[in-house]
Amino acid sequence: MRDPGATHEVFNQVPPLEGFNAFLHDAALVEAMAREGGAWGRERHVSLGEWVASGRTQELARLANTCTPELHTFDRVGNRIDEVTFHPSYHELIGKAVAEEIHALPFAEPKPGAQVVRAGLHFLFNFAEIGVLCPVTMTFAAVPTLRQQPDLAAEWEPKIVSDRYDPRFLPMPRKTGATIGMAMTEKQGGSDVRANTTRAVPAGGNGEYLLTGHKWFCSAPMCDGFLTLANTEAGLTCFFVPRWTPDGERNVFLIQRLKDKLGNKSNASSEIEYRDTWARIVGEEGRGVRTIIEMVHHTRLDTGISAAGIMRAAVARAIHHASHRTAFQRKLVDQPAMRRVLADIAVESEAATMLAMRVARAFDESATSESEQAFARIAVAVAKFWLCKRTPALVAEALELHGGNGYVETGEMARLYREAPLNGIWEGSGNVMALDVLRAIGREPGAMEALLAEMRLAAGVDRRFDAHLDRLGERIAAKRFGEADARQIAMELALGLQGSLMLRHAPDYVADAFCATRLGEGIGLAFGLLPDGLDEAAIVDRTRPKLD
């Protein structure tokens, strides 16, 4: 029977992108896992690929970002409690990430390829929800720093690497699992942590201190413990602040308010204050920055992986939309101008995936290879800089491809758009990353040589790549750059590394498109400026998620 309230027939609307396998339908990721040492994780990747693309998971993500965290400073009778509550969807999402060991796989199962397998899992989770990956990444990155204080690591690490998520606000010994956060930046300093004013005074022996001060950004404040920085008489020092003291009392951890953020809505980000807050020293007194460097290193790895994952999610949705939407009697994907844009963002996404997973392999092999350790040192900064720079532009293009349907909160593109800039800010903005690349070039020649050696593996394959490599090598050797050139150098290194990976591992038609549009002369300043003669249809088809 006809609906009496209907004024029109609904047609030419795109079905939801769900009910497929986000891993199996991502050729670049499947190939990267096999190539970089992550083949043994295939069963995990297939399983998670099914889960992230299910309709139920997409609904969990929507709920977690619309039913946002709430701060409860006091209980009903006025006692200070400093607790944040979350919608059940948030707990289910982060519980899945922990069960998949995205927070701890290389430490829970320390075997070859563990970093790559974990990187694949982290990448896939971006198709589902991004906010919960903040505490997951912080927990992952905290382990190398905590290990610099062996007694503290022995106490906490078994709960950190547990695959059981336990959201209860209880002392750590009473829990089945623990998550770790970070609280570094202050109002006056931002990335300049040496400007911090938080003070620490000894509170007896055994490395115990009392902290007084503030932190301007503290995400996931319901984590069980936090790595933080404070000044002692010896200078800036790393400390561990648990939410509960060893005697089972609530530690002084004053949550002042939650940030009203552009995106990342599911994840609570707060401002906190310490007032004689109990803490344990981590590492050497006065060497706080050096102590946290491995934490920074691992967090930067994840920001690059997440940027690549967000790009893939955006490209998959754009191609899916264009494959189902008709305009002017033709599918959008069959219209030359649209197909050219889709092919261009698909190339960008594949290059991002390759770079992120190659850096993950370097983390895997750093313990046994000095050259891989040197490569990881500089490549993680190069990757974070470039992938995080490319993500917002690509997501904006993918959103535009959806038209008005991409600009409304009832779809996923608006949420992806708001998430896109975050990784570029977290753990070092673009300038910080680019300057870090210059420092590595100047202070660690082995790092630069390892990066150039990786690029040279594709020498002689493509004249455009060879010309780029020659120009770059000459500029580095002659040291024709200063601080103002930092971004240019970081970009050229990223493109050289991506070009080498694409020429060696991507299909010829994808590598050709990359070299034609990212290397040499005539590089466009917008997506969709590919030259004639490229196999755009094949590129799009390789990237298209194919629903059953």
C-alpha cells in the first residue's frame, strides 16, 4: 500500500558503506602486511576488518561522538571526586581495541613483525572510531618510558599489557587491566615543555615526590596513571602519577574542566591541576625530556599510522559514493573529472599506507639493526610531518565529493573532517616535526644515510624519481638549507621515500601516477590535476571497497 504521506520516491541515494571487510578490500594494506613482516597477523586483520565496517560498529561510533563524556567534579553531597563518565558505546569501542591488543601487542607478544601487525590493527580501527585510539596510543607509548624505572614497570606492566579493558575507577591492584595517559603541556609552554612551571619536591625515599602545578591538556583523564613532567632542583624530570596512591586513597588529581574540542568528541580532554599530588620519579632526575623520548617516538609512529588510516577511510567512502551516485545520466565514477580526482586521492592514500607500514617495520627491527634504528629515528618524523599535512586536504576533497550529503552530521564524513587535523597537532606540530628532521640530519648522519639508502633501492627505475633523488642528495650533502627550509626538506624526503616504496611495491600504473604528480615539474596544488595518459580507472578499481 502506498504511503499516504509520501510526496516522492526516494532513489539515487547511496547505501551505507558497511557489511564488507575493510582489510580484505584494501589491497595496499593487505600487501603491506605481507611485505613488511605482518603476515602472521592476517587472521587478526581479517577479523577486525569485518568488525570495523559493520553497521553496529558504525552506530557505536556515532553514539560515542554524540553522547559525549561528562565531568563530575563533586558527588551529590559535595565531596570532590574528579570523575568523567562515558557512554557505554565508548567503553565497548575501547574494550575492543584493548582486546585486539592495539595498546600492547609488541610488548605482550614480542616477536618479529609485532609492530607491523599492531600497525595494521591500528590503521583499521580508524575506519570505526578515532577518539578511543588516543588512550590506546598513550598506553602503548608509555611502556618504553616506564621500563626506564624497572621497579615501576614490574608493578604496572602486567596490567598495562592485559587484553582486558577495565573501566572501573579503582586502585590498580584491584583491576584486571590498566590504561596510561600523558600530561605534559602547560598554558604558557605548549610544545616548549622546558617552559613548564610545575614543581616537584621529595616526599621521603624510594623516588616519591609531591607535585604542584597544572597541565593544560590531559586527554583521557580516567586512565589509571599518567606520565608527566615537573621541575626539581636538578631540572625538568619525568614522573608517574597514579589516580590512586599506594595506600588506596584517591590521589589529588583535580580535573578543572573538559575541553570543548573541534573533533575527537568521544575522547575526554581535560585541564588538570596538581596540589601536593603523589608521584614516582621515572628515569634520571633532571633528564625528563630524554626520559620521555621513546614515548614521544612511539606516539609519533601512531599519529602517522592514524593519518594514513583516516585517509583510507575517506577515500573508501568517496569512491563508494561515486560508484553509486548518478548525475547527468552517468555514475559519478564514470565521469572523467570525477574519476581523475578519485584516482589522485587513491594514489595519495596508497603512498601513505606504504610509508606508515615501512616505518612500523623499522620499529620492529630497531632492536637488532643499527641501520633500521637510525632509519626509524628520522623516518617517523618525516612520516608524521607529511602524512598529517596531507590528511586534512584529502579528507576535505573526499567530503566535497559527497556534496551536501558529506557536510551533514548524519553521515561519517563530517566526523572524519573534524578528526583530520588532530594528528598534526598531537606530539609535535608540523614545524616541530620538520625541525626535528633537520636536527636528525645535523646530529645523526647515520639517520640521513639510512633514509637515503632506502630511497636508492629504487634508483634507475624512473627518471623522475632519479632526478628527485639526485637533487635531494646534492642539497643534503651541500647543506643548502636552514631552519626556514625545514618543511621543504621534510616534504622532499617524504616524497622521495614514498616514491621509492611505490616504484618497488605498487602496481606500475599506481607508481607512474605518483611520480607524474608528486615528483618533478608540473606538480599540482590541488587534487585531481593528473596529466593525461594515466590508468585512472585501474587505480580507482584497485582502491574501491567492493560490497558483497
